[in-house]
Amino acid sequence: MQHAFTMFGATVLVPYLTGIPVNLALFTAGLGTLIFHAITKWKVPVFLGSSFAYISPMIAVTLYYLNNAGYEYDSIQDAVSSGVDLAPMLGYATGAIIIAGGVKVLIGLVIKLIGIRRFEKLFPPIVSGTMIMLIGLILSPVAVKMASNNWTVALISLGVAVFARLYMKGFNRLVPVIWGIAAGYIAAVILGEVSFSNLAMATWFSTPKFIMPKFSLFAISVIVPVAIAPSIEHFGDVFAVSAIVGKKFYEDPGMHRTLMGDGIATATAGILGGPACTTYSENTGVLAITKVFNPWVMRIAAIFAIILSFIPKVGALVQSIPQAVMGGIEFLLFGMIASIGIKTLVQNKVKIDGKNLIVASIMLVSGLGGVKLSFGKFTLQGLGLAAVVGFLVNLIFSLTRASED
């Protein structure tokens, strides 16, 4: 129950932002976790939830096809509030997620062939840390726009989440998102900002609404390059779990298997119309507190997520949360993602000078500046463009032995 509770806040936030049905995201998170455990020989105590890395490109793809269909919306939430059926547009995003999952599997195979150390040289901490920073920074305008609907409610959500993270103890400290959403929701109810009509109409039992995947060069070019970021972040998660449990999971079953399990889970989620999966460090924190390392605990949490996915009132409850509540939470979450990127650089003792300074600078401007490189219907932009640029620039500097000072 603790693991299910811990993953819930972040896992349902991704579909809330991208327009994917919440129940579908819970289903694919649970199923993806079980797939991961099967591929990793049932040895690794990890939970897979919805990935934040794909939020921005998924929004970009969905809005692109939404506008092509004749609608004029600049946010997913506005389209959802208007009752627009986003499934035909989301299909392009989830189709690209299938291929992104395939990329993770390929990276896993490469790691098996050349070893993780050689692979890390292709994507050093300066590239991975900057990419993690960009995930949070690119999403920051979304947080501001949603919070601006009611700053009072947003600040209550943010304040309570910060208080829970810094001043509460034990398990409560690990779920600041849940505390923040609960406080903001109560405040919104008091202020008359919440509509319970959809919640009242929702049934108690129904199967999740799956989305048929579609494929386009535009969606693939925007979403697939992003797979590099969660793949690199995956290494840190597996190393962290290994340290907490006291077993070298990166050797047995091996980093290649854990990443391939992550990739196959992501591809499966895309086939069903759900968001991409990723290993959840929040649940790793629960492992550290409880000292219960039996992987069956994660699998039971996954089954619980699947059961919840068949209760439409859960999804309706999440959809009833006002944008301002989520906006306040996103101030913390997206800021923390960017800060974790900085932490990655610090922990790896990256010297921000010479070629590293230039790599980070070019990646930041490429990712945040609105640059788009189009080759017919193939378009590189945002985080995907920054990933490709970072890889190429770092490779060039490495091959030419550019100065690190």
C-alpha cells in the first residue's frame, strides 16, 4: 500500500498533463512493472510509473495534431475541459512511445555488447545532467500557466508539499505530492473551485479506455530522441537500488536486462495508449525506509494499480482536481527535476569549464530557445534536439581531444 501510495501522485500527474486517461496510465504502470520483473528474473525491487521526460514532447505532438484538426487550443487541459476527444491526436504520441521503448531495448543490447562504462563515455554526466535540467525547465511555463488560475490555491498546494518534504518524518516525507494535492484540493473545494459533476456520473467499474497508436515522422522525431534521457537516468536508479538492497543488480540480472525491461514496458504502454514507463526513485526511497526488499511487494503494488485502473471514479476524482492545485505542485516537481540535473553534475564532480561549459551552453539554448530543425516531416526540437546536439558536440570534442579547461 505504501508503494502504491508513493507512485500514485506522480503517475497520475503525467496523464493529467498529457490528456491520457488516468485509469489507462495506472493500468500500464502496473502492467509495465510486472513485465519489468519478468524480464529481470523477478530479482529487482523496482516500480515503473509514468515518465516525466516525455510530458513536453507529448504535449507538443498532441497540440500539433489538435490544431491540424481545426481546433484552437494552447493547452491540453483547455481541450479536456471542453470535452474534446483527444484519442485520435494522442495516438500519434503513443505510437512514437512504442519506438522510444524500442530504442531503450537497443541501448540495453549495446550495453551488453560494449559494457556500461564505454556507453557512459558516449553520454557523460555533462550531457545527462543537462538533459535532466531541461526536462524541468522546458515544463516550467506549464506550471506557471496552471498556477495562475488561482494563485491562492496554488500557493497552498506548494506550501504544504514543501512542508511535508522538509518537516515531516518517515513515510509522510516521501509523499509530499499527495499532501500538497490534498491540501490544495480542500482549499479549492472551500473556495468553490471544484466541480463534482463528472465524479458523480462516473461508474464504479469499467475497463480502461485504450488508445490506438498511430505513426508519423513528426511525432517520432519529437518524441523518440527523448528516450536517451530516461535511459541514462535509469542507470542511476538501478545503482541506487543496488546500494540500498546490498545486491549488485547492475551485474545480476545486469544493467542490459533492467534497461530492456524498462524499454519493453514502455513499448507495451505505447501499444495500449499509455504514457512511457520509467523506474521510480520515489519507491526506492520507500525501500530505504521500510528495509523490506522483497520484489513481491512491488508486484503487489503493481496489481493494486491495475485494480484501481478498473475504477473510473478514481480517474474522475483526479480529473476534478483544479489546474491551480496541480500548478502549485508542479512548481515543486518541475523545479526539483531541474535541480536534480544540477545535483547530477555535482555528484559526478563535473568540471564546468572548457568543453563541458560549451556542451551545456549549446544544449540549454537548443532545448529552450525554440529551435526547430525540419527535414520534410521529420522535426527535431526541444529536449530531443538538445539530446542529439549534446551527443554530437560531446563526441566531436572527445574525438578532437578538446581542452577541458
